[in-house]
Amino acid sequence: MELFGIPLQALLSQLLLGLVNGSFYAMLSLGLAVIFGLLNVINFAHGTLYMLGAFTAWIGLSYFGINYWWMLILAPLIVGLFGIIIEKTMLRWLYKLDHLYGLLLTFGITLMVEGIFRSVYGVSGQPYSVPEALQGATNLGFMVLPNYRAWVVVASLTVCFSTWFVIEKTRLGAYLRAGTENPKLVEAFGINVPLMVTLTYGFGVALAAFAGVLAAPVIQVSPLMGSNLIIVVFAVVVIGGMGSILGSILTGLGLGVIEGLTRVFYPELSATVVFIIMAIVLMIRPAGLFGKEK
Amino acid sequence: MNNSMNKKIGFALLYGILLIAAVLAPFGLYPVFLMKMLCFALFACAFNLLIGYTGLLSFGHAAFFGAAGYVAGQALKAWGLPTELGLLLGTITGALIGLVIGLLAIRRQGIYFTMITLALAQMLFFVALQAPFTGGEDGLQGIPRGKLLGFIDLSSDLNLYYLVLAIAVAGLALIVRIIHSPFGQVLKAIKENEPRAISLGYDVDRYKLLAFVLSAALTGLAGATKALVLGFETLTDAHWSMSGLVILMTLVGGLGTIAGPIVGAVIIIMLENKLGDIGNWLASVTSIDWFNTLGDSVTIVTGFIFIVCVLAFRRGIVGEILHLFKRSSGASH
């Protein structure tokens, strides 16, 4: 079967790979948006924390024999704790200053952590095998679906929409949204805003680490996997605007799919297509697709 | 009145001494290393025109720096153009790319501006990676130095050094002139309070764009000169870590000071160069073997300096000195 001169199987598998990448974009841009909303910090280290998630999973398996499923819970907790330490010891002192210092600090953290991992593990990737339960593929008749990739999409969508539900529909989320609008007033109502800020950062970081663990079997675990991703995620954030949670999720997934399709129809552009879309969006709708200028 | 007169004479003396030192430097130090420093000093000053005097943090200056190097290199090597024209083409390349990126980026404010410049520069990096003439991962090798005005042979390091010194000083003079011009005052007003500058009737976007293009053009000049000096151009110059490096130089020296970026560039380039030796020394003092590998892990050290600067040292070296100076002169009144 062919579609536009491309074998349908190839098209669908690239589409799926696009969805997988899109789920990573969605999870990372979601975390960036939540952190920016409350802390007013653009977390450059987000890509590095995603890399740390993947590495924690790899280290857990190869040094301590802890399997994928445990690491899926443990790695976000460990990396989230690392995030909380960063927030408590460093980021905290920058809230009253210009936004740019938060970006520069997290950039410095990125360089350091990446440099340390590079000096220990080199730049080549470490393989991480797919957990046994998800090995193999399912034949759906019109395509062969690799089980692990399907799991990545389902797991990340579940996490993304749970996050959306918690923030938009629960009491805790209401505090968070109120804190984003006016932290002083929320504090006056007796809510511990500094604690909320710390936990929010920890949560955003844990989300990045979770994405990292999911990514470990798909791409090779390497110290550079994060910084290459974070710039694309920045473009995703510019395209979607950070005003809306659902907007970040949809933009992330959509751009992943577009990137996947570009890889089929015009592979030369696949690395740049997200940036081109960003330029077009900036010309037509400068505030972003779902954006409210803050 | 008298005090400011004294201050002016003091500064003139200081700059005179520095200039003489710069003229004499190649007799004591390795000229190519000095030229590299000068190129980076000009790069950092051009960058500071944006962050320090207009309040715009660009994370995409590597695009102008690298692209100008590639175009100048290609012009000198493949098209056989004279050296001056090659440098001019590099500068124009910087300005044109600056115009395109600037037009897109100034549509958003603050942190979004930074993210847009970073993303567009990354796009240019991929173009440089894939374009046929850049030589991909290998880079553009064997750029000839040529002759200045057709008769001054630039293959002599000393001749080239004085050309690079002249270019850097002219670039710096232009930047100082821009900062002190009425145009520069408007830029400062935009930095301090953008809504107020708008309400005073200034077309803020046009000013920002012009500042961006000027900064990009001077960055292009620095990039083209660097390609000429080293004789090759690689992807490193177009990579985002180069944009980070120039931010670090400016931050270490002092944002929004004239001399700061120069000091920062000198320190960071020296550090990059000597890090291996420093590591070996630390290893012999502390007998921790790991320090021997420090030379290969420049990013760990630059990252660390970033963190320290942002947390504890935001004025930078020159900014800190000026601050002390102001406080002591304030106390004597």
C-alpha cells in the first residue's frame, strides 16, 4: 500500500516516531511552562535534567540491577530531589532579579552537569534495552506497531493529562494558578508559597526526568541528549506560548508529528522544520498559538 | 567639575597606556594568540552593546560570528577575493542575518526574545552542518591571508597583528561612539523603562532592531577576522556554546561597562588556553589525579564560573571596580 508515493508502513512508523518525540516535547514544555508560571525562571537545565533521568535509569540498571519499572518511579524522585536542592540553594536568590539571571544560572548548571557526565562517560551513547514486557511488536494489519513506542506515547499522554487535570480541576491546582497570578495575595491567605515554589520546581524537574527514563530505550543514553533537545523545546514553547497547559501539550505533540512527516517527505529539513514553523508563527501570531503575553 | 576633569584625564592616560601595551605586545607574546583575544574582545563588546546598553539578551550571536567566518573564508579561498573585501563580506553577512533574526525576535519581549534568538541560531547551525561549502564536521580549511591593499603581506604574523589591532580598536571606538550618541541614550532609556520610552514617542522596535543589526555586524567583523587569523572556520563558532561563551565573557567582565567585555574576553580565552596547566598544577598540589583531565573539561569550569558570577558577582570585574570607585568618591563628598 502506498500513499503519496511513500510506502504506508514507512509513513506510519515515522508518524509514530514523531508522536514519540512529540510526547517528549510535550512533557518538557509542560514542565517549562509550569516552572515559568510560578518562578518566572526559564529553566535552561531542563534538557540536562531529562538527560539525568535517562542516566539515572541506566546507572540503576547497570550498577545496581534495578529494573526499568522501578527506575520509572525512582529516577524522577531522585532527579526531582536534585532539582529541589538547586532551587533551595541557588535559584531562590534570583527571584527578585531580571529573568535573564535565572536563565544564565540554569545554563551554567547545564554546562557543569553535562561536562561532568562527558568527562566520565564520553560522548558516545550507552545502550539501554527495552524492558522484557514491552519487547516485540504487534501486527495491526495495516502496520506493525512496536510495543515500546506505543507505551511511550500512552504513558506520556497519561502523565500530561493528569498534570492538566490536577492544575485545572483540583484545589491544589487552584492554589498554583492563584500563585502564578499573585503570589503575595496567596501568601496572605495563609498558603506557604515558598514551599509551593520549591515543590513546583521539583515537580517540573521530575517530569523531565520521567521523560528521560521513557526515552532511554528509544535513543541511546548520552550526555548530549539533553542540550540538543532543549533548544527545540524552546522553539515549541515560543510557538505554543506558555499561557496554557493544554496548549503546551498539543503544540508539543503536533510539532513532533510534523517533524516525523518531514523526515518522510523532505528529510533535509527535518532538523530545522520546527524552527521554520516558529519563524512563521512569529510573523503571523507573535504571541504564539495559545499565548497570552506575560 | 574638577573631579570629572581629573577622571577624564585619568581614563585617557589609562587607555593610552593600554594602547601602547597592545602595540608592543606581539614582541613578548605569541601574536596569533593575541589576535584571537582581540577578535573575542571585539565580539564581546559587540554583544555588550545589546545586553549592556539595550537590555536585550541574545543567545544567538554564534550565528553571526560563525556565518561571517564561513562567508569570509569562502570569499578568500574559493572566490579569491582580496582580504579587505572578504572581511567586508563577513561583516555584511553578520548584518543581514542580524536583520532577519532581529526582525523576528523583537516581536516578542524578555525571555521569549532570548529563546527565539537561540532557536534561530540553532537553525543556522544545522544549515552550516549540511551546506556543501562549509565542509560539515571538518570545517573550512586553508583560508589564505592574502595581501592588504595588494602590497602588505599578511602571512607575516606581525603585519596581520597590527591589522587586527586596528580593526578591533576601530570597532571599539565605533561602539563607544554609539553608546554616547543620542541614539545610545535612547537605547539606555529602552533598557531602563521600555513603556516609558514608548510613551515618550520613540519607535522602540526600530531602535532595538538597529541596535541588533549593529551588534550583529560588528560580531560578523569579529568572526570574519578570526577566520582570517586562524586560517580555518569550524562548526564550533556557530554552535550555541559559542553564544554562551560570549555571554560569559561579558558577564565576567561586567555587563554594561565599556572595558568589561574586553577584560572578560582576555580572562576566558587565557583560562581556556591554560586550563590544562592549571589542572596539572592542582593535581600536583592536591595529589588528586582527576585534575589532570581538567584541560579536557573546559565546560565544567565555564559552567562553574557562570554559576558563581550569577549568584555572587553580577557586576563583573570592571563593574565591581567601578562600584568601589563610586562608593569611595561618594564617601569623600
